[in-house]
Amino acid sequence: MTSLKTQYPSGAVDFVLNATPGAVAALLLGWGPVAAVALAGVTWISSSGVIAKVLTDLGRLGNRETPVILGVLVIEDLSMAVYLPLLTAMLAGVGLAGGSMALLIALGTVGFVLYLALRHGRLISRAVSSDNPEMLLLVVLGLTVLVAGVAQELQVSAAVGAFLVGIALSGEVAEGARKLLTPLRDLFAAVFFVFFGLSTNPAEIPPVLLPAALLAIVTVFTKIATGWYAARRAGIGSRGRWRAGGTLVARGEFSIVIAGLAVATEPRIGPIATAYVLILVIVGPLTARWTQPAVARIQSWRGQDGKDGGGKGSVEVPAARPAPAAPAVQEEFASSAD
């Protein structure tokens, strides 16, 4: 949780830079304010599942910029506890009183669970701890289903409830649960995108491909800028800043959930959100791998051009050696991946 206390300004920058393009695009398309709020959420939230898998595959869990990436993702996921009830109230057309009540219930639920996680996380971890892997897996899954169900009944997203369970677990229990749940995470991620594909009508994508591609291009750069800014605030070197920005590009599960909620009010948001997520779920892993090398190559060319012209070329600052992730960061990673 330490990184959350230092990363909240980066979360605000993330919201402004990445929600604004979606809202502006919806208004330019003539969809109205409710659809603008929905499309803003689609372009704002990165995919924790995809990014967690990318960090693992690229061997970057111990990099210095990884806590920054995870901090931004955790802030986004917690923000969903406020955003989703508000969006649901707006889509349902309830008045100010109804929307305020839904928001208060959501904030109260999240605040209570966070209090338990911060103050009594060790007790919760001790209660679910087991030397038997099967027992630990069943207890963690059962607790997750219980909290997610209660959260759903209290008008908070079930996904946010499950995420809060991950925050509450700590120490050896969190490490053991992460190892046990990693194969399930990958399986459910694949199942999610299979279901996403089954619910997608390919004929609806070509007409919206151009606006979706333009929106994707804009938000690729805004996400890279977000990661660069967040890493810079944390004192990360130049290479780590670009790696952080490139890693945050992917969109996925929450974007699809938001679009699914909004389809009943604005059916046209479904195809453009589908095309947008398809583009960025493919581009995201590529930017995570190639943003920093591409920037280094451009800087090298610029330095060579300056040298040929008699000027001074830019000097690249070496990146700091990757350090092992702190225990708190590993716990946040476990909760984000779940």
C-alpha cells in the first residue's frame, strides 16, 4: 500500500489524460453526456490482467518501474468502485438522491474493506492460512466469491470486491495464493476473451474501425505519457520511464464491462469499444516490449545527426539496475493479477 500513498497524483493525471479522449470522442459523435462518461471509462482503464501477464512474460517483476505500474493499476481498480455505481445510476436514469446513495454505499463498502485490509490484514491472512495447498486454494476462492457477492449486492462491482480480497491478504499467504492462482488467472483470462469473441459481431467492426483506430492512437500516447510521468515522479531513470509508459497501454476486461453496461442506452458504443479493445489488446504487449528500444533508437539517430552537423548529441542516461520488488509491491501485484 506504500506506493498508493505516493502514486495518487499519477492516478489523477492518468484519469485526465486518458478519460478525456473518450469523452470528447463520444460528444463529437453526438452520443450525449451519459455515453461520454461510459466511453471515457473505456479509454481510461488499463487491463490489469493483460499487463500482469506481460510483466511476467518479459521478466520485469523485479524492475524498478514495476511498483509504479502496479500503483497506477491499483488506483484505477479502486476508482472503479466509485465510477461503476455512478455510471450505473446514470444509465438507469435515477435522480441525484439515488445516485448519491449508490455512491455512498460503494464508498462505505470499499472503505470498510480497506480498513480491514490495512488494520487487520495479518489476522485475515492467518485465518485463511493453511499448509495444504488445496485447502488454501479453496478457502481463498470461497472468500473471494463471498466478498464479491456481497459487493455486488451493495452495488459495488464484484470484480472490485475480489480485488479487495487480494489486498487484504499478505505475507506468505499472499505469496502462496499467487502461485496457486496464476494458472487460473491465465485460464480465466483466456475464457474471458473467448466469450468476448463469441459476443462480437465481426460485421459491426469495419464501419467503426477508423474512429476506433484514431482513438487508440491518441490513447496509446496518453498512456505512455501517464507511465512516463508516474515513473519520473518515483525517480526512475529514462529507460524505466518509457518501459512503464509502454506497459500501461493495454485495455481489456473493465473496458468491455463498461461498454456492456452502456450498450442498452447507446447501442453504438458497443462496436467502437470492441474494435478499440481489440486494437489495444494486441498493441499493448508490443508497446510494452518495444517503446523503450524505439525511443533509444530515435535518440541515437538524433544524437548522430547532431554529431554530423557539428552539434552535441544527446547522452543517454543508463537505467538503474532492476531491484527486487518489495513485499508490499508483490502483494499489490497479486491483487491486481487476481
